[in-house]
Amino acid sequence: MSDVVDKAEAFARSQVAPNAARWHREGRMQVEALKAAAREGLLGFQTSRDWGGSEIGFLDKLKLLETLSRHSYDFAFGLTNTAGCCARIASEMPRHVAERYVPAMLKGERFGGSALSEPGAGSDFAGIKTSAVKDGDDWILNGAKGWITNAAFGDVFVTYAQTDPSAGWRGIGSFLVDGTREGFARSPAEALGGGGLIGAGGFTLTNYRVRADEVFAPPGQAFRKAMSGVNQARTYVAAMCCAMVEACLDTAIAYGKERQAFGSPLAAKQGWRWMAGDIATDLEAGRLLVAKAANQIACDEDAALASAHAKKFATRMAVLRISDACQLMGAAGLREEYPFLRHLASARVASYTDGSTEMQNERIAAIVIG
């Protein structure tokens, strides 16, 4: 296990675990906590070492996100979106462009993510309406983005736009958008009933100019790159869901061994034990699906089917089994000190990120049936 994963575990114990309930209650991303994570090098876990990052492999990435997600899925998700954006700028932008962003992002001075979804297009990636029109060597972007992680406070985004509506997905390009420049206007953050820590929001681009050296991928390449990245995202979201379920099961078991009812511990009751056993079985199945997808990704194999299976199962499983684990606690499970309700809200968020459960079914059917 890498040093940065060890640092993440220490950070989870000292910073995330003691504060996760308060963060959830306040319903907003804790930028101060992200800055603290940056001081531990956690915003650079995907960025190469020549930039001062601590780039780790995909399997270690899963471990890092799992250890944070046991306490706060939302915090981990916001962190990895900035880390991923930073890494892409470092590896795909010209050096002189990357120098404007990477050092500041590694220090936690700027945050960002990936801007794909729009008010009228989420899982329907090819249906995005934000336009990109050539102007000499530059591009002019117009349109609105919505449901973007970290948009409530971030200002550096890998942004997808359509250059030729008649070309469908082949017309989509990806561009670097800087929220401090003219033509960028932040939209109000989404007022979510749960999952507010991911900073979901949007922005509008009005004649926003992207310079020629700020293009991540031109039309014809951006969509395929995005889909490759989505397979990874689906897998780590599934792993994070499993981590939440495991945390809830561990909490319930510890409580059930201590709580007495009708002369014996709750954990001695057959009905209680069988429900815990069902949770454990589904958790094991979820972890095996995650492991298959993760190993394919680590071996640079096509993980489209495996990642769709993993995300579909893990998100459905998390919503059901976190609720069951809460039931094992009785009314005590409703207390803020326990993770059940915040993890349940996060599991619902996970059901929509990087393609809804229904879209996973479509993806699976397209591969299996043709």
C-alpha cells in the first residue's frame, strides 16, 4: 500500500470521522477540509510526481477512496473530482498552460471537476447542447452546465461541448474552462436534501473563449476518452458504496453485541443475525464485482461491462442494505452520531452519478444482447 493511502487513512481518522456528521448537517462542502487534505498531499494522488503529486495505481486509488467513504462518501467524491481534474491538466495540457493551474490545485487554492451534465442532458451524454464554435484557432463556448460536482465553489473544469450537432457524439470536444475569466457565470448550488457536500451546481458560458492550447480533446476523440474515464468512475463509485455498507454493518454489529433486549444481546436474536448475514452476503458480492472491474482496468482491459455490473449492483445494494443496517439499530440508528442516514443519502446520490442505474442496464444489455 502506498504512503498516500496511509495518509488518507490517518486523515480519515483525524479529520473526516470526527466531523462527517456536522458536515452533513450543514449540507455544504467543507473547503477548509479540502485544504487540509491538500496539505497532506491527498489532492495529488492522481498527479505525476514531476509535478509534486503522488500518482498511484487504480487499485490503490480504490483503497484511498474507500477509507474516506467509510465516513463521508460526499467528501471523498468531491476530493477525487478535483484530483482527477488536476491530473488531466498536468498530463494533457501544454506545460505553460498547466503551470497556471496544477500548483494551485495541489495546494488546495483552486478546485474543479468534470463538466459533462447539463440541465437537460445527464446520462444522455451525446445530447449535450453547450456549443463550441471555431473562431480562428480558438473556440467560443455557449451554454449551461448543471449537476456538476464541485461547481458550487470550484472554478477549473474539463468541459464538454458540441461542435457539430449533426455529428452526434463524434462532434463533442473537451475544453479547459476557467471560472475566473470573462464569459463564465456560476449558477446557484443545488439545494439537495442529502449529498450537499459534493457541491453540485452549474455554470453558464456566454461567448467564453477557449484558446487553441486549452483543448483537452478535439471532436472525435473527447467522447471516447470520456467513456474510458466513466468506466473507472463507475468502478470507484461502486467501491465507495461497498465501503459505506461495510461501515454501517460494522456499526450495527458492534451495537448489537452490546444492546440488551429480552434478556440477551440483539446480536443473539435469529432474525437480527439473519438480516446481518444478508447484508454481509450482498456486500461480499458487491466487492467481488468491484474487484473484477478494477483488475480489468488495472490490466488496461475493456471494463465497460464489468464496471456497469459493479455500479448497478453496488448502488442498488447500498440503498437497501444501509437501510437494513439502520433497522438493526432500532430507533438508535436515526441518531446523528451514527452514519446510516448520511450514508443512505449518499447512496441515493451514487445511484445517479456517472450514469443512472437504468443507464447501466442499457449498457449491460447493449453488450450482452447486442
